[in-house]
Amino acid sequence: MKIAYITPRFHPFKGGAEQNLLALSTRVAKLGFDSTVLTTNARFNKEKLPREEFYKGLRIIRHWAPTEALYAGFYPQLLPHLLTNKYDIIHSTGIGFFWREFCLVLKKLTSKQTRFIVTPHGPFLAATSATGFRGFIRKVGNRILKIYINWLYDEFIAVNPNQHVWMEALYNVNPIKIINIPNGIDESYIESKIVEHKPEDKVVITYMNRMEEYKGIQQVLKAIHKILDLPGGNKNFIFYIMGRPGGYTKTLESMVRDMQLESHTKFIFSPEDKERDEIFYKESQINILPSQWEATGITLLEAMAKGNIIITTEQNEAADILIKEGENGFVYGYDEIDKLVEGLSWLLKTPELRERMRKDALEMSKKFTWESVVKSYVDLLNNIKYK
């Protein structure tokens, strides 16, 4: 069986969608599926990327793109490649990448035997405000998608049980076509026990993701500023902001200076895997993903696997399956900074609670492994070709 995976960004990118596709595609390649990833030459950290390479059994082809734009991305070599190569299954990530979907529509019209799968991860421009120009583009884009998306794709993969709601409401996706295959982590990534910390140790709070406005890092900075003004609170902590710099990074750096948080905040740009894992495991006790919207947030799973209490927003669609309130973390509403202040303050001043919750988080992470997830994906691949 020949499978093509199509994504605008791929390895070595560390985002959730990229990690999801990497985990699934490498595992099915290991099982003997003929797997090719079609992506662009967008770079994660100024790497020199070959146009074509083999990685963990995958053939990766990087098509030239004039910019690193996502939704407005244009990579002209994709169309002739699809029209001149035979694939049994084409699996895409994300929706609303209109150049790619134009190519897929032509492929579907000319290749009746090919089956099409998509993992939307989220709605088109999910984290965009409903107002303004981007809100207008989202509204128009959703209407366009609604015309063809249910026809184009034979199966839709939801990464959490709540995604069927917007798939059906926004795009009229047939619920029979939706299959739930959650995100996961490598079983080998889960530690056997936490690194215990003494009450007098500095408490390390981490964020590991892109530095964009919708990710909500600014809310954590505001919460830290308030915590430092609280009488009798634990001020022996530091917040590590780790990830790929984005368009919002300079604003975050300005906020740190303006609120005089330099001694309680540290930026770590594009950390290597080893550096990230060392911090997650040996130093970090609390990990936070304060996004305006998330499908899951694989970094939360990774942080749990290293013994971190996890905090995320109610706008994370997987919050209810990842977090048992008060046991391995807590949830707050995006923009509810006072609730974030309350939760963080309590964790900072109760070391016994932190240690217990960290152990519970580590145990919880064992429920989310790729090894337990991939069987459902392989079943989907084997069944879809007969539809």
C-alpha cells in the first residue's frame, strides 16, 4: 500500500501537528507501508534541509515554497507530483490550505481509486478573532470549505472526542466519517519516577511551544507579576519560556522588561530535544499551555511523562481527558488571569501537594502512548481502501 502524507511543515519541526504525523507515519513505515511525506522547504531552525531524504523508513520530499506562509502557502511542484504518481491513500494535516486542497481535488477527479484522509486538528484559522480582517477571512474560508470538504475526504481523524462538534457544525462532515485517534507520546519517553524536589528548591514553571499571541504566554507573565505582589507567597520560582521564536516574541520580551520580571523569567529559543527533556525532567515541576485554542497540546503529554503538573485552558479541547482537576493539574478559562494566579499561588506554597500531583501526572501519562494509538490508525488504513 502506497501512502502520501501532505503537510506544509514536517520534521524537524516540533509542533503538535508535525509530531502527530511523524509518530503515525514512521510507525506505519516500520510496519512495511510504502510511505512518502510531501512537505515544503520551510526550516525549523535555519537547518540545511535536503530536497529529498529517507528518515526512519519514510521518504521525505520537500517542495520549494516562495514563503513559509501556512494557509496562504504555495508550493507549485505539489500538483505535478500528485498527478504523475499513484498513491492508494493520501493523508493530509490541517484544513483550509487552499492551494493544497486545489491539488487534492484535481487528484481525486483523476484518480478514482485513491482514498483521502485528513486530520484537521482544528477549524480553519481556529485561534482568530471573529472580528476584523482575519475574522472575515475565516468566515469566507469556512463557507468555501463547507462546499467540498465532505466530498473530498473519505475519513476525518479527530484527535479528541470533542472535535466532532465543530466538524459537523461548521463543515457538515458526516459523523460516520469521523474516527477518534488521539495524540500520544513514545512509551520510552515516560520516566519510571519523578526527580523529587525539596521545599526550599526553586520551583521551575515551563512553557514549551511557539511564541505566538494566541498561545497566551502574555497571560502567564501577567499572572506572575500579580503573584510577586501577593503578601506571604512563595517567590522562589522561575518561568522558562521555551520554543521557536515567533512574531510575538519581541512583545513578550518587552513585557518582561516593563514588568521587571527578568529574575523570574528566562527565554530558551529553539531548544534541542536533549535540552528540553533535561529541563522537563530534572528542573521543571509545573508545565503550562495557556492557549486561546488547542486540539491537545502534545507538549502537555511530554511534560506529564517527565513528572510535571500540567495547567491548560478550558479552550483546550482535550482538557477534560488530560486533566483530573486537583490530581495532575488544573484548568482555567482563557483570560481568567485571577484564576491562574490563584492556582499557581497554591501550588507554589504547598510543596507536598506539588510532589503528589507530579507523581499522579507521571502515572496519568501512561494512558497516552503511540504504541496504544497506532493500532487504530493501521486498522483505518487497511479498511479505507475497500470503501
